Amino acid sequence: MGRFIEEVILEDEEEFAVDKKIVIKEEVLVERQNEVKKEEEEDMFVPPLNFSMVDNGVFRSGFPGVSNFTFLETLGLRSIIYLCPEPYPAANSEFLKSNGIRLFQFPIEGNKESFANIPEDTIREALKIVLDVRNHPLLIHCKRGKHRTGCLVGCLRKSQRWCLSSVFDEYRRFAAAKARITDQRFMEKFYATNLSHLSFSLSCSKR
């Protein structure tokens, strides 16, 4: 009788051990599935190249691709300023349409070898859109988010009365080794006149 009881207890212990292993495996599997799900969710929210916040309701970046659309939806954009002369891609246009985003295109050629090639009138008209809070939240972008976008943001900073060294520091942070002296000369000579009547709460003024 005692031997029988010992065998039953042994069997129960073995079954318990097996059940415990199954539970542990299930817990590991669930944990791994949660990790994969988290990674997939993180992959869904991918910002465009050189993305950054400029000011309240104003952002900058390189050209957004399809993989960036989910991230852009989180910004609740009302407008996009596009600084390239090429037509907007169909996928991007459809994204704007489905999200009620207005496109403002200010064509500026990418190859700016001389100072004269940076159109001041175009920059000034784009600035009017940026400074009008009715267009916010707003994204400024070109191809890489470096030169054309950098010039527009630099001119915005001048309207915010930033000192020139701070304007150049920000420009170089995005342009890096590709910084152009022609862009910096343009920003230096730019005067933000006839823009003071536009309503824009500047949180980064007088830096």
C-alpha cells in the first residue's frame, strides 16, 4: 500500500513538472509575441529623414515616404510646404487628400551653385504660409530637409530675431558636411520685412 502511494505521488509530481514546463513555455511565447507586437508598432511610427520640431505647430523634414505616413498622421497636419519643383508623388497626394492636408508648393531648384539662384520672393511667400497659424500644424520639407528647408527655417529664425550665429548653428546641424556658404549668405542678407502683421505665437524668439 505504501509503495502504491509513493508511485501515485511520484506520478503527480511528474505531471506537475510537465504542466509547469508547459506554463513556462506559454509565458515565454506570450512574452515574445508581445515583444514582436511592440517592435511592429514602433516600426509603424517612423519619422521622415531629418524630422524635427521647429516651433509650436511647425515641423521640418526630408521628403516623407509611404513608411512615414502613419507617423505623420499623429501630427494632425493641416498643411505641408513642399520646396521642390517636381510634381508631388501620387501616393503622397492621396495621403494628403485622405487626411485633409493642404499642399503649398514653392518650387526651388536643388542645385544652388550661385547666390542668385535662391529666389527671395519665393522664400518670402513661403514664410507667409508658415507664419499664419491658420495653416498649423504644418510640415516644411524638400528632398533631404537640409538646404531648401534650412534656408526657409533660417529666414523664419530671422523673423523671430535670432542672432545670426544661432541661425547658422541650426542650419549646420541639419546640413552637416553639406552646409553651403551660399545658403548662409542668403540668410544673412535676408530681411524679414512686411511680415510683422501675421499672427504667429513665437516660442523661440530672440535666441
